[in-house]
Amino acid sequence: MGSHTELVSLLLGTVGRFRRQVRRSAGRSFVGPGTDAGLTESQAELLRLVGRQPGISVSKAAAELALAPNSTSTLVSKLAAGDLLVREVDADDRRVGRLRLTEPAQRLADASRAVRRAALNEVIDNLDAEEIAALTAGLEVITKMTHLLGERTP
């Protein structure tokens, strides 16, 4: 196996800057009346996931975010105590916890997602067909890398 130190550094730096810039362009997702601007990135990621997939189980959310189930349960408890998240017992299997955002948190998540998507659409409109094709191919590679990393996670 060869060393790809420069490529790894470039990839991590680029992805990190891209995520931060997307967040900056849309503003903070969960800042508003009744919310806490001091959310950790893990808390905000969980809220964004639940906002996109209302009713997701706690275990599925943990898997999606590559977090330990007990860490996810701790996040859920804190966010529920902050009136951002609701945990409900699944009607068919009482061992399963289903998650949804509170109405105010869901409105904030939807608005933030719309702003992020609009900003990205606007930027993509400035790319030519070749750049869009390269971006699409690059995303396929990142998707494969994400899958390979997931297979390595114990």
C-alpha cells in the first residue's frame, strides 16, 4: 500500500472547508427562538439527520452518523431536554425509539436546508458541463470511499 499523504491532506482540508462554507452560507441551522447556539457538531448533525428523516430509529441514526449507540442516546437525551427533539416508542416494537424534531426545530431545519440547497444550486449554475461531470464523478468516488470506511469501522 502506497502513501497518499498529500492527497489525504488535500481531501480532508477541502471537504472540511466545503462543509464549513456551506454552513456559513446558510447560517446556523438551529439558532432561533428557544434554541441553543452552543450545539456541538454531533448534536447539529443528529438534528439535521432527523429533520431529513423524521421517524428514524435511534439505532439507524447512530449507524448513519457512525456513532456508538450509547453516544447517540446521550445526544438524544440532551436534545430532548432542550426541546429540540422528541423520542417516541415505536408502535410495533416498544424496544425501538423513533425520533422527530419538535415543530419549531423542524421549521428551522427545513428553512436552513432550503437556504443551503439554493446556495449550492446557484454555485453549480456557475459551473460548465465538464466541471459538473467531474463533480459527479468525484462524488461517486467519495461515496465509494465512505462505504469502504464504513466497512472498516468496528
